[in-house]
Amino acid sequence: MKTLLHTLALSLALLSSGAHAHGGAKPQHGGIVQVVNDLQFELVLPAAPGGATALYISDHGKPVDASKLGGKLTVLQGTQTSEAPLKPAGAQHLEAVGLSLAPKAKVVATVTGLPAPAITATVRFSVK
């Protein structure tokens, strides 16, 4: 019984330390950051309505090669939904064009072609 309790305590300690191992997710490009499967996703809103929305992806601080990735952005605003494909914009990020992102919009990014073990990730953002 004592061994079981020690094993349980050690497992909980490892789980809780792993949750904080990478620190807080901070934006590198002025966007909104979410972490999924140890990958950091940063959604950068367009400078003008209908402009390009960028999605930067990094793995432990190193950019993921976006030239091999794809996917889509889905925007939920009230009862309206719109979608746009995510396409590589060079090696540093993906872009989706033509979306309107108002405050309180919910954005769902589906990214394919990620390095293993993720392969595909679904990331949710809230526009402030």
C-alpha cells in the first residue's frame, strides 16, 4: 500500500510539473496565443478588414516550417459562420484571407501536416 501511495504521489508531481514546464505562452507577433499538444499557435488579426489573418506555429520556441502545412480557419460570430483556407505564406506562417474578425468572435483553426505526434490540431481562439 505504501508503494502504491508513493507511486501515485510521484505521478501527480510529474504531471503537475509538466503542466508548467514551458512557462506562460507569450505572443511573439502581437496576436492571441494558445498551446495545444506542446505547440504554440499565435493568431494575428488582419490590420484591415478582409486582410490576411496570420497563424504562427512554434515548437518549444522554434518556428514550425509552415510551408508543409495547411488547414482552415472557421469564424463564429453570433449566428454567422465563415471559413477560409489556411495556406503557407513562406516558411514562417500560414494565412487566411477575406475573413471578418470582430470582437467576441470565436475562431477555430484546423491545422494539418504538423510534425508527429500532433499531425492535425484544432485550436480555439477568442477575439477580444
